[in-house]
Amino acid sequence: MSESEQQLFALACAVAQNRQGISDSVPVETMADNTSSRVMESTIVDCEDANVCMLASGSRGNAAFIQCGSKRILIDAGISYRRICRGLHDVGCDVSDLDAVFITHEHSDHVSGLPVLLKHSAMPVYTTRETWQAIGEAIEPYDRRFVRLTRKVCLGAMDVVPFATSHDAAYPVGYTVYSSGCKITLATDLGYVSPDVEAAAAESDILILESNHDEELLRHGPYPRSVQSRILSRLGHLSNKTAADFLTRIPRRRLMKVLLAHRSEKNNTPSIAWQTMHTVLNQAGISIGQDILLRLACQKGRVSFNTKE
């Protein structure tokens, strides 16, 4: 385990059993060993039918819906409750069908809709203790619904594994979802691609990856120098070029489906993000459509991938 993973493991505490049948946590060493064996098993069987839908992605709000078999989760709730309901309806789901919501970090574009979502549902919310505390007073009425992350959260046949990320937040994480041979990873709000991120994203069937900005647009854009420096730092966001370079070296076991997410509206455009990806991947001998299938998530409108399409 990496140092950041060990730090995350150290946060683990007993998880109370709830309606999803989540088992109590076990010692860190055992948890890591069990997860490794489950991951190895998942890579050698056919992937089940799974659906991933970005309900919204960008600087003004983020929410991702993931369904594997009968289990349905939401990662982040940075849009209004009404938009969440509308997005879920379009994929044949209701808020009451969700088994849990997982939060990556406390920034408003990831949690602004969380209090109302919890008000209208009975689901648990998983995140780090630091993130829960940093969200603040708005979620205090729902303290009993908070479940502190362990190394692996089991929701029936679905395993949700958090991994540490580098961002200017209290204790940010990304998530990998394993279920019956299927691997789905969400890695956004990244200052850089750390070894933890590389390990989490490797051999994913569906990867939600940040492609936030074009560096030239950012440097010549409207943001003050201090904000530019923050975005370009190791606690900021991933550029198109860095994301594309990462895709050239990521291990793949079959066609990898990639949703490019968290695109800046001021420092990026769909055409620039796409052209950067095409140029970098083509130079590396990677074919879009044969080796990697790309789609661009957006702030308004839903973009989906299914493992069987």
C-alpha cells in the first residue's frame, strides 16, 4: 500500500450494519488483502451489464450515477435535488432506488445538493470524517446518516474502494467500483496523477477522468494569477494534456471507455479537449474507437456509458 492509502486505512472505523447489508469493518491488513483478491478475481471474468451516467460535470456542479446489477449509487451531489431527480428519471431510477451516496470532497460543486437529497431520502452517505466535518452546518441534521469510509464498502455484490487524491480539500478521494468482473473508476479534481490514481484507474472498463483545462487558455484567460497558480498546482486540476498523457500509459484489458469530466467553461472547450486527446493518443499509436472510446461529459445534459454497448 502507498503512504496515502495507509493514511486512508487509518481513518477506518467500524461501519454499522444498515439496510444495504454492509458488513462491519475488519482490521486494515485483512481488509487490504481481501480487496486485492477480489480485484484479481474481477479481472478474469466477463463484465456484467453496468451503467454510468454523468448527470452533470463541470465547475458549477458534479454528480455521477453508477448502476451495477441491482445496486445503484450516486457519487457527489453538486447539483440541485430537482436536477438529480430529473437525471435519475432519465436513466430509469428514482432517488428511493439509490443504495448510497459517496462524496469525494467538500467543495460546493460536489455537495451543494446534498442536504436536500438527504432530506428527501433515507440513504447513507459515505465519505471521510474530514470531508464530512468540512461540509459544515448544512448537513448536521443528518449526522446519523454519515458512514466513515473504510478501505472497502460492500453493497451486496458491489465493492466501492476509495483512493486518495491530491486536491485543495480536507481529505479528498476518488472511487473505484468493482462488481462481477466490471471495474469503474472516478478520478477528478486531481492536482496530478499520483501512483494511487494510476493504480486505481488501471484496467478500468469505464473511467471518469478529469480533463479540466487547456494550459494556454488558462494562462491567457480571465482568472487572476493566484487562481491560475492554484489550478496548475499539485492541489489543483488536471489539464487536457496531462490527462491525455496518462491515457497513453494506462494498462487496458479491453476497449476502455473514458468520460472526460470536470471541464472548465472558461479555460477549455470541447473541441480543444478532443483535439488534444486525438493528437496525443494518435502519436502514441492509440486509436480512439478501437483502443479507447471517448465521450465528453458536460455541465448541462447527461452523458452515459454502458459496459455492453
